[in-house]
Amino acid sequence: MLEVEEKRLEPQSAVVIRATARADAMGPVMGELLPAVFAFLQASEANPAGPPFSRYLSMEGPEWELECGMPVNGPVEAKGRFEVVELPGGDAVTTMHVGPYDTLGQSWDALGAWLAEQGKVGGAAPWEIYWTDPGEVPNPAEWRTELVMPLGS
């Protein structure tokens, strides 16, 4: 049973690296980019304001455009491939996926069906928040990933 929560999000600054990747190559791409962002934040003495995320900017065609990053508190200066962006505020729906990353598509599909049943429209650039560190929780059945879908008009 899908549990969906409607939320009003506040805008949140974040440091990201943008990339393009095929859907079947997302894991390795994220596996490279998220640790790089974390290392950049440690070196810049910035304070992460939450867990890492990946936001899907475009999912058209064989390669998707995404950004992988972490929310931050306080100012951070962009440098090289590290950009400072703002996760948008506004109305959104969220749900928690519990399980391995290769089954996330099923939860995204269920969230899309829920939106349709409710007569709501998803907006642009949904994202995933990775609440579980696979390095600390080796069992994929216990991984928790929050799906965030901004609402459109």
C-alpha cells in the first residue's frame, strides 16, 4: 500500500554536480558523484543540511539529465563542476520507497498512478532523497529512499 504525503516544501540551497546518463547507468554515475559532492563539502567546511539526493532534470530520450548533491546550510561558493542550486519550494507529494534501488521504478509508477487517481499533475524535476547509506546498511531490503514529486498546475 502506497503511503503518500502532501507537503509544502521550502526552497533549499544545495551543492550538486550535473551529469547525463542512460537510465541503466544511473547507479555507477550516482556512485561517483555523491561521494565527490560530500568530499567537496568537507573541504569547503560547508554544513550539509540533510541527506544526499538526485534530481531528474530531463528524462527524455536514451540519456537523462540529472544532478546529484546535498542540501546545505549557509553560503557555499561554486567551483569547477560543483554548482550551487536551489531545490524548489512549493506543493509536492512524497512517498517512501523501502528496498533496493533497482525497484525504485515500481514506486515511481505507483506514485504516478496515485497522482492520476487524485486528479493531480506532477511538475518538473522530481528527486530522490537517500535516507539510508548502503555503506552502513548492507541489506538492500532495508534501504529507504524518499520520492519527491513537485506538483504542477
